[in-house]
Amino acid sequence: MTAQANISLADQFALVHAELEALEAKKEILRKAILATGKERIDGDNCYVMVSLAETRKIDTKMLRKEFSAEQLALAAKSFDTDKVIEIAGDKAAQLVATSVRSSVLLRHNEEGQ
């Protein structure tokens, strides 16, 4: 932590954000590789992964607004948690994100063997 003591919170946040994006790109490559095996279970040395189907349903809110009054919709509405959003901005923010994207593209390129 001493190495990061001189780095501002904003810069630390941006660096972690960029690292997470690169990790998400790598995770997606691994996900596709797992699905490509066609196996329902893949065992590793320390863990295993299982592939299963999950159904997702969505509600057509435009249709609901046409069919029900605002009062009726309000009765059915549930409260959701809210959270504060932190955006990364500044002179070097775009450069940092671009570096992260370039890293994940190179990672993808190298792992796909192209």
C-alpha cells in the first residue's frame, strides 16, 4: 500500500477500473472457450466449472404503459436501491482507458492465437 500512498484516489480508481476491464475481456475469452468445449462440466486442479441454461424474462414496459394507468403502475412498482456513480474523467483518463482497451485487444489476440 505504500506504493499507492502517493497516488491520488482518482488515479487509483481509474487504474483499478482499467484493470477490471482487461480482466472482464479475459473472462469473456475463457467463457467462450468453455462453451466451445460443449461439456457441461470441466474439472480443474482446484475447482470446476459447470455450464447450464438459465432463462431470462423481460417485461415490455411500453405495452404496460399503454394498458395500465400511471396510478396502477405506481401500485405495482417496487423501490430499487440507488447507488452513487463515479465517472472517470480528466486529461489522462481517455489515455488510461485506451491503454486498457489496447491491452485487452492484445490479450485477446494472443490468446486466440491469431
